[in-house]
Amino acid sequence: MHANIWKNRINQIEKALSQWDVSALLIEDPVDLFYLTGARLSFGKLIVEPAKSTLYTDHRYYSEIQTTVQVPCAVYNKDALLERMQSFRSCGFDADKTSYALYAERKKQIENLTPINSTMRFFRAIKDQQEISEMQRACKITEKGYIALQKKVHEGMQEKDLALFFSRFIVDEGAICPSFDPNVSFGANGSYPHHRPSDQRLEKNDIILVDIGANYQGYCADMTRVFMHGEGKERGRHLYTLAIKAYEKAASYCKEGALVKDLDAAAREELRKHNMDAYFTHSLGHGVGLDIHEFPSINQTGPDKDVALKAGMVITIEPGIYLPGEIGVRYENTLLITKNGYENLFTSTI
């Protein structure tokens, strides 16, 4: 990425300090650190001050990052960092990502600690052009993997074999790894939304559900498709059609200004027409980016229900129908929200 991208992101946080009424902010989450500096660290602490930021890490990373990141770097020293934090009028930290035990320990020595809820999620929710480009590539690799996966299917194979094939294929195509452990479900296993691939073998005419995604340069893709092995089953085809209709209804609401709760309500209302809303048992979708599940959660009763979509957000829409122990279907795409609508980052709609 261009160096200015990291600089601009940190500048946004520096400008927000006054809104939070703090003189500095401590950021420790590895994904947030990557977002702001481009450094992939298992351990690091970024102190953001107005017009000044410093990244602390240990000797494993220091020699490498001091020439690659756009902020001054220093070798981490607990006492030195503590002293610096004590010097601020008020030092903010992300209350959502700091354990109570760590907070209690620091509070004994730093009286001016200020908890701030979700410091980074609003910034990360709006993707810049570079992030969108990375996600488009992640989606393209995912689609290639899905097409290859379909050709690999044969009767008698195990769910875990198909999941492993997808994981290997996308890495060969340039992905870092899957966005999450692939969900490959044969037959009745599709009725469990978060089924983990097992030794279950594919039987004649089984319905196959695949929930898959590729991680490209840290950015995730997420898609779910259902296809029929052999002739398939009419019941499965019918339910899958209903799930797609619910998806299309919710997607028609997607544009800047739309409320999260209205998307979820639209999908459930569509399923209600066919008495299937009771079998849709999870949120409609979620934000996606550096993490597979990001802000906002697309649910009419959740904490983000009144959040208005903004151009640049990337979300999933994934309605499903699950008849326990019998059958399950789900249809999902990754969508980029625009001023007047959305862009499906996948080109395949089958």
C-alpha cells in the first residue's frame, strides 16, 4: 500500500482524540495495529497523540518495522510506557478489547485511564479504495475456488476433503489462507448453520451447502452457495429459491442511509410469506473486512439495529432456512454499499 494510506488513517485517529476528550489513545489489538501501520504484529502498542504517534514492540519485530512503518518505533519497555501514559492528562483505551484484569492492573498505576467503547470499529467500517481493491481480489479468488470445488465433487467423498481442497486451491491462487474454516455440509448437516466439516460422505442426490471465503492481504471474502449433487431434491431447490428471494429483498434496501434493522426485517418478511421466517435463526449479515465479522451486525434486534449504512461499508447479506436434522439452505454475498445502492463483489450469482 502507498505510505500515505497509513499516515491518513492515523491522522483520522489523532483528530478524534478531542471528540473522546483524551490527550492520547493506546491501541493494542493486532488487527487494529495492522490497519493503522501495516505491521503484522502478535505484540505491539501504539500510542496516538495529536500530531505524534509511537509504535512499541519487542525485539522480534523492531529491526524490521522501524524501516517500514510510517510512525516512530521504539523497543517496548513496560516501565517506560507506563511512565509515558502517566504523563497524559487522560489516556484512552479500547474498552471492548481490554480485559478487566488488565484494566485493574493498570488502574493501580495510571489514574487517568479513560475507557472508550469501540474506538476503531467506526473507522474500519468505511473502506478506502485500497481496501476495496483487496476485497475484490479476495472475492475473485473465492469464486475461482468455488468453481473448482464444484468440479471436484463426487459421490462418496467426505465433507472435510472438499473443505481441504478449497483451502489449498485458494492459497495456490494467491490467498494468505481461508477467511475462516470452510463450512462444507452434505445433506442434513446443512441444517446446522455453523457445521464443521466431518467424515460425512456425499450420498446420491445430497444437497451441498458451502460457506467459504479467501483472505487476500489480510482482507476477507464471504459467500455461501447451495448446489445439488446429481438430480438433487425438489424440497431443497424450493427452499433455496425462497432464501434467494429473501436475499434479493434485503439487498434492494442496501444504500447509504438505510437502517440495519430494515434490511433484516425485509428478509424476514419475505420468508414470512411462505411461513419460513421461524426457520431463519441467525442475523441477516455482518460487516466484513480485516475480520470476517465486523461492525455492524445486520439484525433488527441487535445493538447495531439503528445504525445507518454509509457508502464504503462492506457487509454480507445471508438469509437461510434450517429445518433441524432435515435440510438447510443459505445464500450469501459480500456487498459494497454505495451512495445509491450497492455493488456485489462477487460476479457469480449461482
